Amino acid sequence: MTRPATPNRQWQDVMTFFDSQLFIDVQCAGLFPDSKTFADASPNRPLSEILSEYDTVCEKSDFDLNEFVKRHFTIPSPVDVRLNDNETLSVNKYINRMWDVLTKPADTGNDYSLFPLPHPYIVPGGRFREVYYWDTFFSALGLAVSNKTGLIHDLIKNFLVIQSEFGCIPNGNRLYYATRSQPPVLALMGRFVSEDNQQLKASLLTGLQREYHFWMQRQTEHREAASFRNVMLENGVVLNRYFDINESPRPESYREDKHLAEDLATEDKGKFYQHIRAACESGWDFSSRWLQDPQSLSSIRTCEIIPVDLNCLLYHLEVTLAQQSEGEKAEVYLNNANTRAAAILQYCWSDKHSYYVDYHFPSRQQTDVISLAGVMPLYVGLATPDQATLVAEKLQDHFLCEGGLVTTLNTTSQQWDAPNGWAPLQWFAVKGLQRYGFETLAQTVMQRWNALIEKHYTSQGVILEKYNVVTPGSAVGGGEYEVQLGFGWSNGVYQDFSQMLNQKK
């Protein structure tokens, strides 16, 4: 596997484990229903000794792989989010207690594949036992409502620590996430830092500058060429894509990735793994947005797509840096933001669909997948009033369902498609609608989403990471793993919506 910017000894040891025959054999044997389980396991003695013993005994006729793993590794358990409490709690009281359940103390370094963080942090729940980048912003919305500002500041400080180590804020603080990030929301975290906290504001500004460097670094200036996370288009303008330099299966989904790549030619497998990893960096893993054939994950082409939402977040980052910089620096950031805004309008606004879409740069064509990513130009304020009206009409007429907004207009087996809805996308849509004055529709989305969460909580006593918004009450599915409970961003968005709805009464 390719190294991050500043690999340490722990990272090198973990990568040795993931490249070992033992790891490959365990993952391919399917000893655990979820491949992430063994990727998160910790050896009970020096790994070199375990691997040496494995090489000696694995060919013996009476060898038991399952017994070997149980003897030599500590297997992690999911985050238990069911409160042992006979008291009937309202959703808000449940969430307030859940923040304590989902809070991890500063790491001690005992978790083998975990990059230890020096301050407490929030995990999403279930199989997600570590911090996640863009999840954290939406969890922080609820933490702010629950008056946990100190914890939010700890989350920001942790991000800055891990960013200084790896050159980016990784997908999560597992070492196997080190070569990919997630949607760049660090600039959005600034809303939680008051003007009188000058030290944290200064540190956050440094982090924003590093974030921008990570997304904008490139190797080539050739037009119509892609380099890392940059794509220079035919007019010389640079827009961004999701990307991962690694051309290998994800350790946390090793078996699944190898299975999907079985029928590909050898020379195509590396690119396939990059497309898979890039989709994970997007946070939308997986969606028909990234697929040539909406019904086939094997047709994934994430690295060939310029996503409208990513570029809107980077536009917001450029505007933020311009506002917090001085002189020539501020002018450069502002010029970059204006250039990007014009390019988003040029390449991502679809007259055909009256909506914002992604752009497939190898074919010089917009994609036909209509998704909630199209609300992001409203969220960051670069849509024209006429475009915002057309987007709002599309949301009202095609996306709005009984339980909120559906993720895309494609029904597939992928979890970031219909019939599923996700908390972060509801929030971006609501804030974008409010920015352009569509308050009634924004209210309807909030009311339906929160009612969906309340209805499910009343019957099941838990909050989910995603919901079926088309037919509330039906089972929610799609994706590589079972629906997870907890759940950080659903909790945070529910609380933020509740606060906004109460203010309107």
C-alpha cells in the first residue's frame, strides 16, 4: 500500500499486517461477516511472531484458522447503543444520553490499527468505532444544541493533530484510511469557535490552509489531464475530484473488493480499486452517481467524475480563506473562488434537467444521475435565483417523500440511492432552501425527517444511520453492511432541526 505523507512506525507495522498472507486468508475465508472486524483486530503478541508461527502451521492438515485467530487476536465488538434503562425517554433525552455512549476518551494507543487521538471524540456507532471526518460536523450540530462546546473543540483539535501527521484529515482515524479523506467540512466547523478563542481560531486557519493544499496539489499542468484530486479542463480551469493513490483492495472490505474485481482484466484491477476508494472518500459509498451502469457496482468510475458537491465545499473553503486572510493572499483565494463558481455553473448546471449534476470529464458530458448533491450550490450561495427556484421545484416534485428527501432518483441496491435518505443531505438541502427563501419547503423537509426518526424510535428504541424515506416503516437496506445504530449524524441533525422548528413556533 502507498504511504501517507509522513508514515510512522505504527503505520508501517499495520500495513505489514494487511499485506500478510494471514490477513488475506482470514478475509477471503469470510471468518467474520463484516470484513472490517478483522481489519480492526489487535494482535495479542508481537505481530512478527504471529506471522512467523502462521507460516509454520498453516499447511498442517489439522490447522484451524478460526482457532488461530481467536488465540492470537483481540476481536473488537460493535459500539453498543442500546441504553440499559427501563425509563421511557423522548428522542431528545435519548440523544443527550447517547452522546455519552458515543464519546470515546483520548486514546491510549492500545488499539492496533487506530491512530491515537489526544482528546475525546465522537464515534458514529455500531461497526464505526472510530472518528469519521464529515460525520463529525453533523454530530457537532447536536453537540452544540446539547451545550457540549468543549467536546466540539476537542473534535477540531483532534482533526488538526491527525492532519499534521498525514497531510490531510483522513476518512477516519484508522491507519488504513490514511490515503483518503472525506468531504472537506473543516471550514464549516468554524461556526463552533467563538471570536474570543483566538488560539483555536488561529490553529483552525492553519488547518484550512493545509486542507486547501491537500486538495489542490497536482503533478501536471496539461489541459484535460487529471492529477491526484485535480482535473484541468479544456479551458484551463481546475476543478476537483475524489481520489486515492492506492491501487489495492480496502483492508476493511478486502473480500468484497476482491470479489467485485474477479472478472476484470489484471491491468484494470488497480484502477477499479482506486474508483472504489475514491467513492469512499466522497462519503457516498456507494451510489449510482459513480456508476456507468446504475445497477452494477463493477462499472464504478468515481475518479472520472467531477462532483458538484465537492467543488461547492471547496468554493466555500476558498471564500472562507479569503475572508480570514489579508492582502494578496486574500485576493488569490477570492479569485480562485470566483473562478471555481463560474466553472461549477458552466460544467454542472444542466439545462436539460433544470438542476445541478456531476460532470464526467473524459467524455466531456454531464451525468444523468439526479441526486441531492445538486443542492450544494444553494447551500454555498453560488446558484442564481432562477436556478435556485428550479432546484427547489425539483426537490418538491421529485425528491420529497413521506419521510423526507430521497438521495437520488435512481432505485438501486446501493445505499446512497433511492429509497434511502441520509441526515447530512437533509441538512444541506434545508440550509440551501432557507438561504434562497424557500422556507415552507425547508420546514416540510425538517418536519417529515424528524417525524420519521420519532416514529422509528418509538417502535424500535434506536436511531439509525439512514432511513427508507419512500415507504417509512419498511426495512432499510442497500450497501456492504447491515444498517447501523447510534447514530452520530442522525442524532445531530435531528437536534438541529428540532431547534429550528421550535424557533418557528
